[in-house]
Amino acid sequence: MTFLTKSKLAALSLATVLATLTAPARAEDAATGKQLFMTRTCIACHGKNGAKAIMMYPNLAGQNEAYLFEQMKDIGSGTRVSGPDARGYPRTQAMKDVMGIVSDEELKTIAAWLSTQPPAPVQPGDAALAAKGAKLYDDTGCAACHGDEGMKPMPGYPVVGGQKKNYLVLQIKEIRDGVRTNGPSKIMRPVVASLSDADIDALAEYLSQINHAAQK
């Protein structure tokens, strides 16, 4: 039989109290994050739980929390912009307008909640094109910042494995062409400067076929 000293019993009691206090807080934060995601209209473009984005918008479920917050801030301030949509407006404009009614604290809560959500499932793709993209990913040194299969990025970089293909294509092209210049994208531009549209298509095909959900 193992006997516990008074100090060990005290430590266990403290741990139990802390667990009891923090568990409801975490549940409350998660509920608030989901509510804010819905009421601040994020769901309109990024879909249910951030995993069913429409058009050229990204899936956000399972994304790096700090990265999400920084990008939302950059879009709100106008530091990050995107090219025009079919109407001629920057694709980031709608979100920039929303930022006026969302506080930093709310953005942090939304980002924290999104980072815990199950990523979107992989969509069927072109295996041959993905294989070409995998080689490009290695040859261009993308793993140095985004990690193996785009799943283990350096601080401040996004998880790109499992992201929507059309969004990846758009972002790589806009970084290559100097449209997007915020944050680490400045460092990425020289890396992708020589990539053709066909190269980018292959690279995006490969990344979009990574099963992010299986690695969460």
C-alpha cells in the first residue's frame, strides 16, 4: 500500500480544485468562441465550424491560433489585402468591414475556438499532379517554414496541409505577384517568384490532399 504525505495530499487537492475551476471556464470560452463566430458573420464565408468555406475563402478549422489572430488583425487594419473579386472589390474587404465591430479580445476567442475544431475532410484530387507538387514542395524548401507536409509550421506561419486548393492557388499567386505583402509573406515571395501558374497548381494540389484531420 502506498501512503501519501501531507504535502502530496495538499498538492493533489490543489490540482483537483484547479481542474474543477478551469474545466467550466474552457467550456464557456469554447461556447463563446462559437457564438462569436456565428454572430460576427464569420460563418457566412467560412462555413460551419470554419470547415466549409465558400468560394475562394479558406477553411479555418484546426488552423494555428496565433496565426489566425494575426491575420484577422492585419485584414482589419488593411495591412493584408487581396486582389479584386468579380465585383472589383478586394476579397478581404468584407472581413475588413466586419473588423470594425469585433474587439481584439473577441478575435482571440474566435481564433482559440477555431484552432480546436476538426479540420475539413480531404476532397478527391489528382494523384499524378499531387506527386509533382510534392516534389516542388521539397525542391523549393517550403518545409523550412511550413514543416513536413505543411503540418508543422514555424511560429507565425499557417498550417497549409489540407487547405482548400483554390485558396492555396490564390494566396501563392498573390504572394508571388506582390499583391499580398503582410507578415511572413514577404519572406515567401522570393521562394515562389519563379513558380509558374502550372507549378502553383501542382503545389496546391499536393497540399490540399494532405489529411489534416487525421493528424489532429
